[in-house]
Amino acid sequence: MSREFYKDDRYFEDYIICQNKRIEKFTDTLNKLEKGDLSKVKQCQRYLANFYRDLLSAKYSIGASKYEVQRYYLKYLETVEQCGVSDYAEMVDILSLAILFDIANDNVKFALENTDYDVDSIICALKEILKKHNLVTESDYLLFPQEYEVFYKYIKGDIDTKKFLKFMEEEWYSLCKDFAWYDSHKSKENSYVGYWSWLAGAILKFNSVIPKDVRYVPFELL
């Protein structure tokens, strides 16, 4: 049964079928490119990483078990490790999902060792959580404060859970206008896979909070 409210089960069933066909097609292409043009190999790996990332979100949206969603996350990890992390938002999602699934650090070693975004306090905090270290705030610098400041304040304990969940319910989505997936439920391209903040889930888990029925919070992964 679908966990979200914009699309029904039939939509997600059709989407997942199409996405698996895309994955099969690009996997076949990648196998043929193994000894070919390196740039084409990387491009194909990036497509596959995007497909697996969207598929795991769609799987969660339609009501798949945590175990099943985790399987697709691990597939995604294998692929993104080959092509590299594309941007800050992807790094946040990789680390957040690793926290939600209790992934062994060896499986996300490539992300933990990636220093491209270590100037950002949220990235540093997520890495510390994965490493089971105490959170030590040496800097409060955020690369994208408008979108992520509330998350960081919650990590630090500057706002309480009630205020954070209210933010998620009422304000978070409207702050995401610059993301490619914003308003994708209105698209004719059938690109919608659900609106989930894996980061919100990760820091709620870190704080041992399991909310129920809060929009955009993947509480069944906590």
C-alpha cells in the first residue's frame, strides 16, 4: 500500500516496471562498454546510479519493506562508487540512508573518504554519526543554509523535536524549489518517485525519535 498521497499503487507499479527495464538496458550497455570509452562508461554508470536512487525511493513510496528498499540502496551504492558522487545533495542522501540502514562503514568508505564537502557542518556531522563518534562542532558553516539550516539546528539541539517536525510538515517542501524533483508529481513524464527527506529520517534516528504520519519523513525506516 502506498505510503504517500500524490500517486496510487498502479502508478508506482508501472513506474517500477519501466525503471527496471531502464536498468536492464543500461546494464547491458555498460557491459558492452567495459573496455571502451571511459567517459561513456562513467556516463552510463551515472545513469544507472540515478535509476537505482529513484527506484529505491519509488519502492519505499509504494510500501516495500525496509529490507527490500535497503537492497536497492546497496545496488545504488555499488554504482555510485564507480561513477562518483555528483553533488552535495547526493552526498547527504548517501550518508543519511547509510545511517537509516545501519550500513557498515566499509560499504560507504568511498563517501566517508570523500572530502569534497567536508567544509559543510551537516556532512561532517553525518560522517561522525556513521563513525560512532561524539559530535564536535568546530564550525557552523553550511554550504546551503537556506535549505539545511533547520536540520543543522536540530542536530545541534538548538530546536526541539516538536519544532523540527512542524518544519517538516509545513515548510520543508516549499524550500526545495531549486531541486530537480520539485513538483514532479505534476509532470507528464512520470518521473515522480515520492518526496522523502532521508536526512530528516537519519537525524531523527540519531535522536531516537520515531514519529508517525509526518509528511516527507520516512519514519518506517527508523
